[in-house]
Amino acid sequence: MSHILIWLLTTALVIIPYWKILSRTGCDKSLIILPFVPALGILIYWYVVATSNWPNYQYGNKA
């Protein structure tokens, strides 16, 4: 039983920050599963976030 709670807590700690970042960038929420793909998933996620246009950050000024 404790293994399930640890797994759920760890999953929540990973999903929540990624979910907030994706909502700020305006990307599709289905990208939330990328961090769970070993090694390559996080690299793809970083690439998508780094190269996407952030709608709240335009022309060098914070909105």
C-alpha cells in the first residue's frame, strides 16, 4: 500500500510543474506524458518549451 502512495505522490510532483509550464506556453496538454518516457522524453519536452512562442511574454516585456 505504501508503494502506491509513494508512486502517486511522485507522479503528482512531476505532473503539476509540467502542467503549469505547458499552460503558460499554450502547448497541447497531451505533452504531459513526455517526462515519463525515460531520458528522451524530457529532452523532447525541453526542446518544445524552449522553441515555442510564449503568449504571456512578447517583445521582451512581461505581460
